[in-house]
Amino acid sequence: MASQSRTKSPTIRDVAAEAGVSHQTVSRVINKSPNVKVALRQKVQTAIDRLGYVPNIAARRMGGNRSYLILAINDRARTIDNWGVGRGNDWVDQMLFGGMMECEKNGFRMIFDLVETENPAAEKQLSAALSSLRPDGVILTPPHSENQHLADLLIANGTPFARIGSSNKNDGINIVMDDRAAAHAATQSLLDLGHRKVAFIAGSPDYLASSSRLAGYRSAMAQASSSIHADWEQPGDFSFASGAEAADRLFHSESRPTAILASNDEMAFAVLHQAAKFGISVPEELSVISFDDTPGVRFSVPPLTAIRQPIAAMARRAASELIDRKIDIQKGIQITLPFELITRSTTGSAPQ
Amino acid sequence: MASQSRTKSPTIRDVAAEAGVSHQTVSRVINKSPNVKVALRQKVQTAIDRLGYVPNIAARRMGGNRSYLILAINDRARTIDNWGVGRGNDWVDQMLFGGMMECEKNGFRMIFDLVETENPAAEKQLSAALSSLRPDGVILTPPHSENQHLADLLIANGTPFARIGSSNKNDGINIVMDDRAAAHAATQSLLDLGHRKVAFIAGSPDYLASSSRLAGYRSAMAQASSSIHADWEQPGDFSFASGAEAADRLFHSESRPTAILASNDEMAFAVLHQAAKFGISVPEELSVISFDDTPGVRFSVPPLTAIRQPIAAMARRAASELIDRKIDIQKGIQITLPFELITRSTTGSAPQ
DNA sequence: CAAAAAAATGTGACCGTTCACATTTTGCTG
DNA sequence: CAGCAAAATGTGAACGGTCACATTTTTTTG
């Protein structure tokens, strides 16, 4: 009944026999060892091609001390809503793409683990995954990149790791976008369009990025030396609801802003939503810029001008660094990737 | 320099020594063999807990004929745009969630492979993945679920597989939403609101779902016995651009529809976009329903009424069936999962 | 209650790689 | 061109599970 007998794939010894060499020589060819003569290498390669040999990843892990696996830890909370509410985790597919391409290029595989944000068993879950998979590297994405317990566990275990979207850490590989500079640039672009009343909706304080973005906004505003209104800095938590509330407060403010910088796309969507309700036209009466540039933004009406967070590029870089693994995880490495301001249709000159 | 020595995880033999039994007994406990006395089982379990033992997945694969791996084949084309254009693959994260939860529950892991749609090397890529990973099951997602070459390869290899979003196949496990019924229901809901001029924007003909949806639309319209205008059936290919073009044609049509059923969210977004341009208010002058209900839809203005495609549930079911593997892949199994019509704000009574 | 059957437990080989080390071949030096 | 170092290739063990089968214990049966 169940599955019929699996076709037997050729082994390294089949290739060795076919090429008339020892199995170890085949291994050397696979692993690009420099100490194989060209003639032999070619003979082996021919045999590999003829037999369609592909090394078995499980056996490689058994024999050597590498697994050719990169483990990506993502937030379950961001994804779980898909079940009911239909909230997407735009990180996952970009992670997948950026990280996976890099892995594939190097004969690695990427495996995901979804860990609940506030789960006290998170360490246990990671620990089990390490034992079971013995990955060559682990990528931590927000908010897990802020969880030092996980990092400590990885250090104790001797597994190299990279954090995405977190910096100022003195261990592991830390890959970030320059949030401060990005927020500054976005704010400046609004100032350059003649806006003087520029508001900011902050992200959840749990994320380091939130304070960096706020700092960038403040520095640009301070430089502009225009009068700053306290109401223009609104709290938020990255949710649609919090964005809508912030927008309400701003629209009711006695000094209503003509431009709003929102700390993520979802809150920017909420701003557009509320603007429509208030009969405020975008971009004629109000300009909006958001952070992240997740895939959905180009379908908003009007399409959002946004700071693109290079998630795929960050994941790719994380994978690449882990695969190279010339790294001493005990001391931290900081890598900053460039941001990009994508101008679409929610920004325009300040109203007269 | 490189990674420091990895902490040695306990092995099955460490547990055996700790519990004072043979390694095979430990193996039996792990695998829930019924033939272990309760007293012994408990002694072993205690030792497992004390040592924090977790079986090494690679070793399990080497010894036995299972890998505890499910391979999910996704479309690279849908994802590759992330790099440049920022187009999301809403399948991936839902697949990930639905399938992965099920895998995790059973001690399995899910691995993704991104395969280009039109790539002639697709079979080679799958073949390599099979050799390398030896997965216990493979999940094919659109458009790969329509590629019989891949299915044949899997059958020849003896690897069970499930197709998502494809039916009428006589091999493998086939999991679908009832597209015809869903399209019928959506169309009917518009007719029930008093609409008589109901248009349809079709999806790419490469997908079986496209024709099913068209059929459902036609059957509902036929039943309504209202006069049907040829212009109301517009071609499309699931892209924003094709949706915008279809909308343009419909809005210029001499018998402009008061309701439009679009075959996916992206084309529905395009309809909203064009409606705004034409100054057509939604839902007062035009009702819109879309297919898929991908995460972004609730941020459209106004939020889209949509048929939810239960992607996560389908992935979960696929994984579940493959893990149970009581299946004879030679003969096909058809599984239909329920759809759901999510009413949001793009639908309303027909204008007078 | 002895003999046979069934259930519980144990033993050693094996999966397909890489590793450590042994051996052979090649290249270099004086 | 002997003698030795370095490069190229080969050999067998080991990784950590499961499998097939052997052995021991318990239960059933006539």
C-alpha cells in the first residue's frame, strides 16, 4: 500500500567505481579540494554527470561536521493571523527569496522555524531545533533578533548566527538598514517639497528600529529650524488600528500637518484610510511616506511613496556571511545595507 | 577563528546508558512502538528528559528509510519580483504556516524549493532535490501542480506527492477549493443584491482554476436568465496590468456593468484603481468581488469583498496526508476544501 | 504445568558521507 | 640523479540513528 520502493540514488562509491578512483577522490571533487589533478577531476566529473549523482545532505551531515543547513527563526505571531484575520507576514517570503537564493548557490538549504514572540519555551524550541538539525548557521529576524537569551544559547552551542534588523550588539553578525538616515532622508524629502508641518507616527518601542526612525525624523526637523509642534510626534505600534488612531489625532490637531511619515506600511495604509474618511485628498492636501515598502503598497490608492527596507538583501547577506563562516561569533560584526526612497503617488508639494 | 567546537548533543546511546536499557529500546520509545512495557518506557522517557535528548534528523534518515522532510515546490517567478518590483508571493507565507504547523506537530520539517515556472530544468532541479533530501513527500503548488512531468518524476522515484489547486488528476493527492461553486456563489451574491450587469475578469488560462471560475460565473448568470452581454467576460492573466485593461474595456463598454467579479485580488485592485480614475464610486456605482483574499486586501480602499482561498488549510491538509502516507500515489485522491465569501466594503445593492 | 506462541528486549550490521591517517606519486634541491 | 618534501590518491573508521534478526521473558493453550 504505502509508498513503493524508492529509486536508489547513486552513491559516492558508485561514482568512484564508474570513474575508477577511490571514493575519497570523488569527495574531494565534490568539495572542490584543490589537491586533485585536472585529468582525474574531469574523469570524476564526467562520472558524476553521467550518473546524475547529487550528494545526500543527511549523509554529509553524518560524516562531517557541517549540515549545509541554515535555520531562519521567524516570528510566529506575525504569521499566525493568516489563519483567521488574513494578515500577511511580508518578511517570510522575502527572507525566503533572499536567503534561499544564496543558500542554493552554495549547496545549502534553508529551514524555517516559527517561534512565538513571547513564548517562554522559545529557547527550548531553538535548542531542540539545534539538536535535531545541527544547522551551520542561524538567522534571527525581528523580534527574535532582540532576544539575547537566544543569542546566548547559540553562542554556548557554538553555532554562528546573524541578526537582521538589530544593531549595537557585541556578538553575532548584525545586519541593518540605516533607519536613522532613512528617516532623516524621508523627512528631508518632505521638507524639500515645501512642507513645514511634518508629522511622524512611531513604531512599537520594542523594536530598536522605532527609536532610530524617530531620531532621524527629529534630526531632520531640528535642522529645518521650523517651529515644531509636540502633537506631530504620535505613538504607534505598527498596527493598522494604531495608525488610524494616530491619524485621527493628527487630523483633529489644531495645527494639522500637511505631511506624515509613518513608521511602517500598515500604519500608512491606515493614514490613507482615515484621510479618505476626513475628505482630505492625497497628495494635494496631505503627503504620506511609509517605511518598509512591503509588496502590498503599490496597490494602495494612491500608491505609497515609501522607504524600502531591503529585507531580501539583508537575508541574502546574512546567509552569505554564515555560509562563509570565517566568523568569530564571540565578537559582533555590524553590517549596514543601503535604503532606498521609492517615490510613488502619495507625495507632492506642500499646499499653499 | 571559524566556529568554535559545537556542544555535543546526547545520542540515543547516552540515553540508553542513562536508563540502563539497550539503544534499541530507546529507539522504540521515541518511535512510540507499542511493544514496550510501561515501566521501561517511563524510565527511558525520564532519561530523555533529563538529558534533553532530541533525535538527530540526519541520522534518522541515514538509518531508516524516512527523512522526516516534506518538500514544498513553489513558483520562483512569483517571488523573484520581490527583488526588484516588490511583488509579494502570498502563497509562500501561508504555505509555510499551514504546512509547517502540521509538520512540526509530527516531528517533520518542511523545506522549500523555488522552481521557475517555464524552466526546462525544473525536472532536473526536482530530481536533484530528491536525491539530496530524500523527502517523505512533496507538495506541488501552482503552477507546478499542473506540470505532469514533475508528477511522473515523483511517481518514478516512488515519492508520494500532493498537488494544491489542481484537480481531475488520476495520480497523487489533489487538494482544491471548489472554484466553480465559489464563483457561482460570488456571482449569485451579486445577483441577489439586485445587480443584472455582472462582469467577469478571467485568470490566466494556464491555471485550471481559471476555467472553473469562469464556468461558475457562467452557470450563475445563465440561471439568472437576465440578458448577458458578451463584453462582460473579459480576459486577464492575474496581473495588475491585465486587470486595469479589462476594467478600462468594461468602463468604456456601451453596457457598463454595475458589478465585477475578478479572478484574483491583484486584478480587483486594478479595478478599484481604474474606478477611482473614472470617478466611479465603489460600492455605490460599482460592486467588486475578488478571488483569493490574500493578506493585502483588507488595506485596499475600500476593503475588498473576496472569496477566501484556504491556502493555509490546503497546505496543512497536504502535509497531513503525506505524513500519514497510507497512500498509493499511483491512483489519485481528490480532496475539496470549503471556500468562504468574506464580505467587506466593495459590495452593495445595485444602483437604481 | 509443560510446550508453544506471543510479547518484550537486546545485538550487530548498515545507511552515505567525511575524517584522520597511510601510502604512492610527483616535484624540487644540491 | 639520489634524497627528501610536497602533492596526489587511497584506506578504514566513525557519525547516530534504524533495521533485521536473535534472545529472553511473559502469556496462552491443550
